[in-house]
Amino acid sequence: MSNEKVSELYGEYQLMMKSLVEGDDYYQHLMEAISAGNNSFSLFNRYFEKKIDLRWVDAIEACIIPLDTIIRNPRKFIVQEEEIVPIERARKITAESVRHLAQHTSMIARVEGDRVTPSKILNVFREESFEIYENRFIFTLLKNLQRFVDQRYDVLFSLDSDESMASLKMSSEIENGREQIKYNLEISTKSCDEHSDGEIKDTKDATAFERIERIKRIVNEFAHSSFMRDLQGCTPVRPPIMRTNVISKDVNFRACLELWQFISAYNEVGYEIIAKETDEMVSDEYRDDLFRIFTTNYLLLKNNTVEEENIQGKIRKRRVKPKMLKRLAEELVLNYDMEEVEIRKVFVDELKRVSKKKIAGEQKIRDAITRALDAENARKAEIEAKRLAEIQRQKEIEKRRKQMEAARIAREKQKEKERIAREKAREKARREREKAAELAAKEKERLRLQKEKERKERELAALQAKKEKERLAKQAAIARQKEKERLAKEKQKEKDRLAREKAAQLAKEKAAAIKQKEKERQAKAKAAQAEKDRIALEKQKEKERLAREKQKEKERLAREAQKEKDRLAREKQKEKERLAREKAAQIAKEKAAAARLKEKERQEKAKAALKEKERIAREKQKEKERLAREKLKEKERLAKQKAAQNSKAKAAAAKKAAAPYPEEE
């Protein structure tokens, strides 16, 4: 029920009660008796307010624009992959392919003049890649940031509303004629603020929740961007983060590094609970309303009290025997023969003795009042101890809740780690399957090419056999034709032999001349062959010399390459040592910063504890002063009562002393 409805209903109740009792003399008499009685009130209020910590919201909002800039313009580099493939699968022949073939002549199938046909060749593939360290750092940051925001979003939007608690205690002792009335009232309430339609009452909190929703939406958009899809399956980076030139000098990457450090060090839930307590005084209007309720309850009790004649059922009876005290004066007059002076002396002594008894009784009364005040103080101290114990219990509950929340977050982190491990295992298995499938495809392609090659070789062998058969047939036909021609020639030779013999003498002379010429030609040919052999030998020597020089040049280049490799290795080792030193320095800085942060938090906690102690001390001092004022008022009231009783006793004693014989009571 809303406060407006409660106020409206109570206003109607007040008007109705006033209209019923207004002008009634007995009611006014009861109200005056209650006002004059001994009344004590205790009104206590406590409010629990949940305050959102906006530090992590500000840190993430400050890094949204740098993250958006990096995701829209990611860094990339060219990946070059080399693979030796069969010549028919080569996509492009580059200068690297030619150099590699020149260094590996075993891959050359055949050489026909200036035409070189290789069997295998180096194929170079170039493609763009985003898997550099800086991009993997942003990928890991977005994954951690999404998990960080989701955890706090779920906790904050599942919170209950702010709580409030109020309690009232009233204790009264009054006298209505010869009737003594004791009245005790104790009531407490605990409620949560209700927000209609899920709206948040506090404008500041509403703005904070809107900012958190906006951050969650933007982070989810970043997590489903093309940048994250391109880097899906890459290896996440692990802390500590390497301070590369880009991360150290680029403004956007520096902002992302600061956000990484913030969410890594931020271990809080994202909100805190503030308790506000008040111990107020009861106003006059509030007190009058309580007196009216007291009166109503008294009337209700008296109206339902049954007279002895109307009691039905058994009545428990208890016999009380009063003692009759005879007057000393009557005994003295009737039973003793005493003079008036002696009787006066006896009465004076009796008055002195009674006065002493009265003083002793007053002392007992004072002791009883002191014990009652001590008991009341002890009761109030017990109430204060219960209140402090309740505060401590609430703190313990909050502490256990935080521990349970931390344990839940730890379990969620463990589940997230296990999920990431499962995803990595699935990704690894998928890659292995793809690799196995690729190897199987390559093996299948190799077998297909081998079969194709064997088929071509079989076709070539069949074609060569066919050509050989045709060639043999042609040779046989030519041989038969030649045999015929040979026989014809032999016949012709036989005919011509006779003619040759006739000219043999002439031919012999000519042959002698030709023989002489042939000898001269052979001598010239021999000399030419000797010159040719000499030139070939010189060419062979020159070739060997060039080969030796080429080998020396190759060895020199290898030595220079080894020196360059050693130099690069030394520089890489120096760079690695420098990065290690920088990493150690960064770790030392982070440890120092963490130590400073812990010291600052400890000092803040100490200040908060000191303020709480001072507040409790002030409250105790106020309570002590209030009790002292009440005790002083009680002493003054008792002193007035004592003075009134003393005056009454003196008046009664004077009256008794003035009368010749005391009156019977």
C-alpha cells in the first residue's frame, strides 16, 4: 500500500474518532489522566539504499570510441606461404619459383634446347591476414569485456528495491482514581520500495541503468562484428600484455590497455548498500494519537471485562486472612491505669518509632526505585545490544552474500574456462579433421594424377608400338624393293664389268691419283681433329675453373649468410632481453600500483570505521544524556512526592499531638 493511501485512510480514521469522542467528558478525563501519567516512547527508523558504483561504467564508456576506431580499421599483414606442387597445379610462376628451380635441378624433367620442362616447381601464395598480436589483444579484450559486463548487468537488474524499517515502543503507567493502569505497545515494520512498471524512482539510478544497457548493447555489437568473425579461432593473448610499439604509442591501443588493466583489477560486484538510521523524538501530534489509541484499548478492555455475577464456569478461589491491629491508645485507656502525661509520653515514643520505620520504608522505596531504574537501564542496554547485534547480523548476512556472489562468479569463470577449453578442443578437432580431409584430398589428387600419368604412358607405349610395327612393315617393303634393284644392278654390273675392265687401266691410273689426294685429305682431317681436341680440352679446363670459382662464391655467400643469421640471432636475443626487462619493470610498476591501491583502500576503511565509531559514541553520549535527564526528572518527582508526604505526615502528627485522644482510623 502506498504512503498516500495510508495517509488518506488514517486521516479518515482520525476524523471519525474525533467526531465520535468530541465533547465527551469521560474521554477527556481519560486523555488528561494518560497525559499526566508516566509515559516513555522509543521511535527508530532504518533505511537501506543500494548505490551503483559508476567507476567501471565510466572506464568502459571512455574506451568505446577507441575500440570502435580499431574495429573499423583493423591492422593486417601479408602472409606468404610456399609449397612445392606438380607443374600442372602451379598457379603462377614467379622469380622465387625460377630461383628455387635453379637451386634444385633434380626437379627438371627434361631440357630441349632453350626449353626447360620441370616436373615440380615452387608455388608462392600471398594473402592478407589479421592474426597479429595487437588484433588478438583486442579480440581477447572484447571477450573479457563482454563477460565482465554480462555478469554485472545480470546482478544489477536482479536487485530488489531499497528497504526501510521502522519500530515504535511505548510504555505507560497511570492512575485513574483508585485504578492503576499499565500499558505497553511495541510494533515494527519492514518494507521495500515499489516501482510501478519496473521504473526506477531515483533519476540518478535510472540514468546509470540506461548507461549500463547502452554499454551492454555496444559491447554485444562489437562481439558480433566482422572483425571478431575474422579472428574467430585465433589464439587469445595471455597477461602480462606485451608493450609493442603500436600498443605503447597508439592512442587508441593505450586506452584499450588501460581498460584491460582496470577490468583485471576490478573484483567488486558493482554496487554497495548504504544503511541510514535515525532515533527520533515523538512529536506532540504523534503523542496525542498514541494516547487516543491507548484510550481506545482501555475502553475495549473495560467493555469486555466480565462482572463476577456474570462469570460462567469454575472460579479459582483463594482465602486471604486480614490481621486486625488494636489501637494502642484504646488498650492503654481500658486496661491500664495511667496518667495523661504518661500516655502522651508513650505516644511520643511510638511516633518516634513509627517515624523511624517510615524513614526505613522510604529508604526501601528509594532502593526499589534505584533497582527499577537500574533494571530499566539494563533493559535499554539490552535493547541497544540487540540493535547492535542486529546490525552485526545484517553485516554478516551481507558478507556471506558477497562471499556467495564471489563464489558464484568464480564458478561462472570456471564454467567459462571449461567452455573455452571445450571450444578450443572442438576447434582443434575441426582443424585436424580439415587437415586430414585436405591430406586425403591431396592424396586422392596425387593418385588421380598418377593414374592419369600411367594411362598416358600406356597410350604412349601403344602408339610407339604401332609406329614401330609400321616402321618394320615399311622397312620390309623397302628391303624387297632393294633386293629387286640389287639383282637388276648386279646384272647391269656384269654387263658393265667388261666395259670397266676395258677401262681398268685408265681407272687404275686415276685411282692412284685419287689415293694420293685421299692421303693428303686424311692428314688434313687428322690435324683438324687434333686442333678440335685441344680446343675441347681448353673448354673443359675453363668449365672446371668456372665451377671452382662458382663453388667458392657459393661458400662465401653461405658464410656471409651464416654471419647475417648470427647477427640477427644476437639482435633478436638482445630484443628479447630488452622486452623481458621492460616486462619485469611493468610487473614491478603494476605491483607497486596494486600495493598503493590496497593501502588507499585500507586507509579509507580505517577512516570509515573511525567515523562509525565516532557516530556510535555520539549516539551513546546522546542516549546517556537523555537517561540522565530522565533520571534527574525522576529524582525531582520523587523529591516532590517525598516533600508532599513529609508535609502530610507532619500535618497528621501535629493534628494527633493537638488532640487529647487520637481518633480511630
